[in-house]
Amino acid sequence: MRLNSILKKTAFFIVTLLITALNSTAQVQSGFVDESFRGIWLPNEGVNGTSASIVGVTFDANGRTFAWTKDGRVFVLPYVLPNTNKDNYSWSLMLDIRGDVKGNFDGGMLGFVLDPDFFTNGFFYVYYSSHIVGGSSEDAAIGRVKRFKANNPNHPTLLPTTDYGSSSNKILIGESNSTGIPITKLSHMGGTLVFGTDNSLIVSTGDGAYYSNDDNGSHPETAYQECLNRGVMTNAENIGANRSQLLSSHCGKLLRIDPNTGDGLPSNPYYNPTSPRTAQSRVWASGFRNPFRIMHIPLTGNHTDDPGDFLVGDVGQGDKEEYNLVVESGQNFGWPFKEGMDVSHNRPLTQYAPANPQKPIVDYRTGTGRAIKNDTIFNIGSPQVPGINPMQGNSAVAGVYYDKDTYPPAYKNTYFVGDASGIVYNVKLDANYNVQYVNRFNYNIGGGMVSMAIHPIEGTIYYVSFGNLQIRRMRYSPGNQPPIAKIKADTTAGISPLITAFSALDSYDPDNQTITYQWNFGDGSPVETTLAPHHVFTNAGQTSYKVKLTVTDPNGEKGYDSLYVSLNNTPPVIDSSSIHSLNSIAANAAYPITLSAFASDDHTDSAQLTYVWKIMLAHNDHEHLYITYTNNNQNISLPSLECEKGVATYWIRIYLIVTDQQGLSTTYTKDINLNCVGLQQSITFPAIPDKLTTASAFALNATASSTLPISYYLVSGPATVGGSTVTLTGKPGPVKIRATQHGSTLTNYNQAPIVERTFNVTRPITQQTVTLDSVPPKLITSPAFALNATASSGLAIKYFVLSGPATLSNGNLITLTGQEGTVRVRAVQAGNYTTNGAFAERTFTVTDPCPPARTLTQTLANGEPMTIQAGQTIQAANLIQSGANVVYQAGAAIELNPGFQAEASSVFKAQIQGCN
């Protein structure tokens, strides 16, 4: 199997995320801001400190937020009025069915919807991939739709929770192996639940086939045999992607069912009253590949037997992404024989080819997108259909129909659709669904975009950034944009007392106004208002504190960021693994390997650590998730990949993530190159110095040992790369750039291993220094004394005792505790908007001049005369060098043990007497 084939055709919501672009800054339409909703998606209250992979978001009419995760959980957050302290509100776990969800690879709980009468009946519905009874393959699953009943669906203060024992809970599709939606490769399962105008429930399903190349049944990369053996599908359904054309299969369809029974409805086009639960009776539309996200168009249909119209984002195989309009029952959209408006696939099972399939209203992939207007195909960007050119992406996501008044009037009654690679498009259709324009509204969304919803009260569009574990929103802010808050910390885990140096230097205001800072450290301590504060966390037990940064511009607009600091716990250490020394594998052959690693943790038994292996297929500037393994010591095969010299660089990247019981994790990243036939080469890529946001464009200067030209790619950060020129965007943050050399068929050079360089971009700011006076050695009986430090800025100093037998009071007064040891102190000037923070440290020793006993092993060198005392005994096994003058005094005994030596020309005396 060719790697580029996998990369081009693996187009579904997780695999197509540009995971390497997690730190990218979204570029939203002028007058709007793209901002995080309540910071990083970390509902620790319900997940024991572990981040959950959120895949969708929606709202009820009261503005409560419902977010669901790939592994099978739903969280709910109460609506918080603007200018209300959001710290008093947190996510609450509403549903947890992780045991029933098969969430590896591209599967999981992808669909969730509230019943139209949720406030009264408490019903909600989920669509997920589930385990096959008696099955063992990682690839095989069934799609299941289930209804649950919630307690407190409309309580004024209590949030809804699932009544797991309710008799109203019901599996609507997938009660058993034979009644589920067949999935032979855990990828194409669709993923949306939505209600029609007539209160029928619509389910979007994928073809359940192999994603990378043509699957016409019995595909060796699928679990078709297990699906046959376990009754998941019939022999008639063992036709791969052609199931999308088979009315007796649930796959590749829009299904329309009764939400009370799961039966198909009599007004469905192929309904059979004698078998209402068959696939045929449930089908509303067919011919889809992977309709991951679809949307219902408001004010269409009726309340009796017509659900209305639907916009369907169908993820293409490799040629085209599609936005399709389903406007009547029985429509067929052509897959797997048609892709896009005019791409035909020569499939051998021609008996399933549809006679006259429906065309999409928009198709795109690379290059110029196309749209249908008045039954004619026009290029997007042409006079007939103005808009973005080129129109790019690799996983179509249908979004929302905007019918609110919060955005400017031009956006009302338009469609917001997107692509999972991180793009949002705004589309205008006329009353007959002719495309009027397609404009790019938001792009460069870090972590991709997999779900959209409109807040019913705010009128703002929210979306899920899957890779960044965030819910974000695109808020209209025409006059003044809110500032962007970003936290940096030098350490986020350690033993109490733990001092952490924070910085908000990467925070900025898009309007270039001065911002102020407020830090809440989560431990009850007073807030701080400096740029780069240091803080000491203290607690006797294992705990974590959520540190929140709020930045405010002169107009009162605010931005937020947060992170967790874990106390009395440290992340695991990955000591070794089977991939540490694996640098390359042969092309054109699967590579068998045992995924094994050894990790240690100071606070969790090794047997309790969890291991996750993410196998990524990497290509030039991005990477795609191939498969995830969740155990240690697994025998697998890395995929067979083909080199394409001179075209692009492909490799395998493996992330090994080891997590302890408290949720702290360590990630080891390994790049594995392809070993192709030919000459080997390497890249030399000099380090890139840090830059200011005002810096001019600059050239990169990597070289290849082959002397062939280098190709550069921006991996992440506030910059663009064109050829070998880097242009900064004017925003602060880290930038990562990748250098590649694709090889050459003419000179027979293999592709070179990639090399990456990272540099920081900061805004211009005055630097300062802190000078802390040295502290001479002290005795345990020494009186309290004051530390003294100055900052070149003249701003006030804050002092800390980091370790050792001393305490701090009155700002800078050091009091010794009476024990021996080394004391480490720090003086901090935390800065402000115009002056960066700085600090200095000193250490000093504290000794007891007369302990009861001493053991001497250190060498004593020539210098000032020295008297060493002990109240009772001295045990000496040390060297007194020539020229030294030393007296040992002890009240009871002085023992000169093996190893003791006084060299010639030294002076040594031993005296039995007490301390002076």
C-alpha cells in the first residue's frame, strides 16, 4: 500500500486533522474574534484530571452547553450570564457509557442530540460504535443508536443526569450483532443524529468499508470475515463500499426512524410494513461515503411526514469533498461510483451503479472549488459564483444555518460549513438552493474543526477544535477585539513546596492596546497583577490547582487561559522502548514490531501506568492518525509504504504516551524514515534565533548533503513560509518549521529524514536584570537577616525561599530554623506590560559549629588555619594536604580511621576538649 494513497484517501474527521498545527492561530473574518470558550477543554471534575477527546457540542434553549466525547461521555455546563464569575460553574458528567463504546481508531460516540421535547420527557440520543459480541478484531464494530432518559431536564439549579435504570432507555438500532450498522473497518460510520421538522430522527451512516483504496468486499485490510462469522453482516452485504447502494444495508445512508421505537416510518421511500426495522424500511437517502456531519435546514418539511431538507458534508476518498442537499426521499448521491460532480470510479460490481445520481451543490479538494447554479457548474471565484479560490480541505463538515441577528445582516440566512482540516466557509444559497457565493470565513484553525453549533441566546457560532481539546467560538466584535491570553510555565508538577515561574508574555491584544493581567493560582492565595509572577504551591497531599490568567484591554474586553499545576506528583519517566533505536524501515513491506516500553513513576506503581501508542502517517507539513493502541507489549505491523522520490517526503511518526493514575503524562515522539533503494542523504538545518514580532521576513538556510534543494513547511505558529522565506504575522508565540528533501529519481537519492527547528517570537519589551546580594555561610545560631536585591527597572522585588532550613517573613527577612543544610533563595521582579520579568538566585550554607559527632571524609586543602569541633566524637577518614593547618577538637574521642592521612608539611593536632 502506498503511503501517499493512504494520506490522500484517508479523509475522515480524526485522521484528517492537522495534528501538528495545534499551536496555530485561527485567522477569522475581520470584525470577528476566534476565542476559546472557558479555556482548555478539561472537565476535571468528571474525568479525574484526564483530558477527554471532545467531538461535538450543542445547546438547549436555555443556553446550557452539552459536549460529548469520543470515548462515550456527555458533559453539561450551565449557562452563565455575561459578566458573571464563571469560576463558580463547572462541567458536570451527564452520561458515561465508556464500557459499551468501541472508541479506537476513528470510532467512538460521534453523535448526540436532545429530544425536541427534552425539557418535558428528558430524552436524549447517542450514536456510537460498539463491540461485537464474540468478536476480537480491533477493526470490526457495529453502529448503535440508543435513547436515554435524563433526570432534571429542566430544573432551575440542578443539571441533568442520566437515569440509567429508566425503562425508557432503549436501543433503537443495534440491539444485537445482526441488527447493528456493520463496520468492517472502524472508520466510516457517519456520525450525526438530528431531528427533522416532523420529529423523526435522522441518522447519518458511512459505508463501513476500507477508507484508503477501493473496497468491493473481502478487503484484506478489513475485518469482513469476523463480521460475517458473527452475523454483523450477510454475505450479500460483503460488497465493501457498494453497501451504500444496497437498500438492504444500513451503510452509506441517511436513515429516518421513529425515535420511540427505532422503526422506519411509513412515509420512507422503501418502507415495508411487514418489516419496519429492516434497513430498507429505514432508508431516506443513499449513496454516501462518510457523511460525518449533516445539518437540518430550518423552515423546511412539515410536522407530519416530511422531515425537511438536509445539507450533508460527505467526506471524499481522494478526489473531491462534497456538500450535498437532500431535499426529497429516495435521492441517491452516487458513491462509490461517483465522487464530486463528475468524477467516475470504475467499480467491478456494476449491478449496483445508480442510474442518475444526484450531484453535490459544491465540491472541492485541491485547486478550484466548484458550485452548481441554475443547473450549471461554475468555478468558485468566477463572476457567476464569487468566492475563495483555491478552495482546499480534505474532510467536509456540514455546520449550521445562521438565522440569528448577532452577526451582521449579510450573514443572516446563510450557511456556515467547514472542513476538518481547520477551515470554515460561509455559503449563500438562494431560495432554490443555487449557490451564490462561497467565502472563507475562518482558517488555520489549530487542531481542526469537527462540530458547529449556534448558541441560542448569544447568537454566536461555537465549534470544537478536536486536536486542541477546545470548544471555541467565533464572536462578532466589530469595534474592539478582545485580547488573547496565553500562559507559559517553567514547571507544572513537582513536590511541595513547588515554585513555578509563570509568564503572560505571549498574550497580546489584536488592536495593539496595552493589556493588564490577573492571575488566580487556585489555592486561595491573593491574585497577582504582574506579567511574570512566581508562585509557591504548598500542600501535604496529592492535589492539583487550576491556574487562570485573565487579560483585559482598556475597553474591558477580556481573554482567558488556564493550566493545571500538580503537587506531590510528577509525570512518568519513559526509560526505554522498542522504538527508541528504530530509525528507519524498509519500503514496500509491512514491518512487524512489538510495541513495548518500560516507564517508571515515583508515585504510581509501574503496573498501574497506562500506555497509548499513536501511529501517525506523516507527509510534508502534516500528519494523520493511522491507528491507536492502548496497551503495552503488543505485536503489530507498521503499514507497508512506498517511496515517491522527488514528489514528497513520507514517514511514520509514533507518539508513546504514558500516563499515571493521577492523569499526568509523558510523551515520547519517534520519527521512522523510509529506507528506499538509493543513496542516503541528510539535512543540516541551523538553529533559528528568537525573533521580535516586528522582525522583517528572513531566509532559511538548510542544506542537504546531496546538494538537492530543500522544501520548507510551517508546522505551527504565527508565521508563514513561502519557498525559503519566513514572514512573521506580528503575533507572539513559538514557531516550528520543518525542512525536507524529497529525494530524486534522476540522482537516485532517497528522501532525507526531516529536521525541525523551533524559535520564539516575542513582542518588543524592555528587559531588566535583578541583582541579589550574596549571602555568606551561616551558623544555625545566626540571627535573622534581610535579603537585599535591586532591579534595574527600579520596580519592587519579591523574595522566595525555595529550599533549605530557613523561613521568610516581612517580605525579605530570613530566619534560620536551627538545622544544617543549604538554603536557596530567589529575588523576583515580575514585570508589567512594558517591562519583562527577571529574577536572580543565591544559595548559602547553614552549619552547626558543634554537633555531637562528626564524620570527616572531605579533603582539607592548604589555607587559613582551621579548627573542627564536635561535642563528643570525631571519626576521621580524610586527607589533610601539604601546607594545611588543622586542629580536631572533641569532648570524648577522636578516631583516625583507614583513609586518614596527614601529608608531609601539613600541621595536624588532635585535642580532647569540648567546643570553645
